[in-house]
Amino acid sequence: MIRDLVCHLPVMVTPKWVQSRSAPVALENLLTYLVRVAELPEAEGQILDAGGPDFLGYEAMKRQFADCVGRRPFIIRVPVLTPNLSSRWLGLVTSVPTNITRALIQGLEYDIPAKGDALARLVPQRLLGFRESVEAALNAEGCEADVGGPWVDGDRDRTSACPTLSFDMKTPGAGVLEFELEEIDEKTRLIATAYWHPAGVWGLLCWYSLVPLHVILFEGMTKTIARQAELSET
């Protein structure tokens, strides 16, 4: 959500609750906690906070992210944006659905400190700061506007195969087209799935305006590929 706002809105009108602070935790640190704490008998029955080393407001997070990607957004604070109005606006200008943004915003009225000392003692590791976390995420994706396909388990069913193609078009957003081959009762099913990360309002308009065409196009494409595959076997 922060990336969409920073990368697509040069001017942001924000409510005062963007000053509310929290302790963002890097994904790799959180995954380490989740995997290792499950193996510790002394953690059983405890409620443990996971938090990073920085205690930041959301405006500060946006400014740090902007610095990482070479942006300089102009941020204007106003007192009139309600959580409901804000969630609808964010649902429009970002790729995050409105129901998710509403849930996120409802928790921003107050500071949310994380008392992570107990968990850090149980599972010692070097915690990444917010800026390091941003840089790690951007490096993992390859570029700020990239969008990957779905995460898949390394032990994925060996009867299925999944090649993934990147969209290579001049569009207000980024995406991938995924083809999956699945073995069912000695037959092979071909599934085509498009994943789209819109670049603001124009990306959303582009996507929804093309949905009817995509339904026809992808259905025809998968049927043609399947027919050609059947012919090649005869």
C-alpha cells in the first residue's frame, strides 16, 4: 500500500493518524520467528509480540520508502479524512482491496508498540530496520514496479507444471500470466491465470475495462493450446 501511494501519487493528502507509530518487522525476521518459536517448549501458551527495531509513524515510513525508490512526494496533512473515507480512497488508488485497507486503517488511530523483548530472547536474530526491509523487498522483486506470480511451495505436486510469463507491454501497471498443467484422471488440465498490479487509478481502469475481453481471450487461448497439444499427440 505504501509503495502504491508513493510511486503513483506525487501529492498525498493524509489524515493526522498517519503520525501513529508502530514497529514494522521485516518478513524474513517474522518468518524466522514463526518457524523457530514453534520448536520451543518454553514458548507454549505464551502471547509474544513480534516487532522490528524501529518505532515509526506511517508518514515516516512513506518518506523512507520514497527515498529508497528516488521519489519526493509532497504530503499534506488534513484533519477531515475519516477511516471509512480513507479506506475507500486507498482502495481506489492502490491495488489493496477496500475491505483490507479498512481493517488496516482502523488500527491506526493509536500508537501500536510491540513488546518484542521476550520473543527476541527466545529466538535471537539480527532484526532489520525499516529501510533495510524495504531495500530487501525491492531487491527480491527485481524492481519497484515489478509484480511476481503467486508463491508456491518447494514441494509442489510433481504432477503439475507452472511456467510464468511476464507482461511486456506499455501499461499502467505490471503483471504476469501463469499457465498451469495439472494431471487429473490420466488427463491434463490447462489453467491460465492473470495477476495484475495496477499503477494507481489508471491501472485499475485499464484492468476492469479489459476484463470482458480477457475472459474471451484467455478461454479461447487455452482451448486452442489444448487442441494443438491433442493434435500433436495423434
